[in-house]
Amino acid sequence: MKAARDIKLLVPRTRSGGIACVLRAVWTAPTSAVGHAVARLAGCGRPERIGGVAARATLYRLPSGRCRGCSAIAIGHVVIVEPSFAEHHGPWLLAHELAHTRQHDWLGPVYLPVHAVLQAISLVLYAVRPLSKYSPVHAYNPLERTFICVPIDVVHEPPLESELTQKVLRAFALAA
Ligand SMILES: [Zn+2]
């Protein structure tokens, strides 16, 4: 395990309410609608509300045992997880996916295209210079490792528990 400070972990700010909340809901509705449709097409079970003051999302679990090899994805404010993968990685996986929903607050309708382009660039760079532990679409993707308060690194290697890690998890209601 690594110390949290070696992972570029940041405590996410509380999302403001009121008119900003309404505008965010409109701005993020199209991509989240895609997420709900994907979850239904994949045969996911009942949706569940997750998150805390920093971000809230809808969680769907893929049918158990049917999608081995799948991991987790945030399509807007919809998080879809493979149940055994989610169980194995615990709260840090959900914290990472909830951190993606904060990017979605900014990117709105261009969230998916921007992710797709950066994943493709990461894939090309990875072909030239592979990075062990990381998947090709994550290794050089700034939306996975730089411009995110909970980088994908925590899923590969959870940070040691500290005041900082507890604050981050609490902001997403993933710790007491
Ligand atoms: Zn990610």
C-alpha cells in the first residue's frame, strides 16, 4: 500500500445546491440518460443511489457471473459495476467512479467524446511505452490520473488509511 500523498488524492469540495444544482442536472441529463439505457440493455438489477456531499450517482450492478472480465464504468452520473470486481476493490472503486461524475459536472454532453479521445491517445502512447499495472486506456489518460480527485491508482493500490483518505471517502459517503 502507498501513502495517500503519493497518489495525488484530493478532498473533493461539497457540491453547491440551489440554481447551480438545477443547471447541473440539465447539463448532465443527456449523458446520464445514455448510462441508464446502457444499464438496462446490460440487464442490470435495481438502481441504487450512492454518494455524498461531493457527488451523487445511480449505481447499477451487472448480472452476477454473466459479465466476467468487466470492471466498472461511470457513464455520466450512472455507475455500472461488475459485482465481484466491485466487492474485491471496495470503497475506493466507488470513490474513483464518483470522482468521474464530478468531471461530468464540468464536461456535460462532451464527457463521453472527451473520454473516448483521451483513451485512444493513452492506447497509442501505451503501445510505445507500456506502464505495468495500468490498462492501456488508463495509463496515460489525464482524466484517469491527473484531473481527478481520486485517480485510478487507488484501485490498483489502495492508499494507507489516514486523515486524508477518510476525508475523501466521507465526502462520497463511503466511510462513517
Ligand atoms: Zn476511471
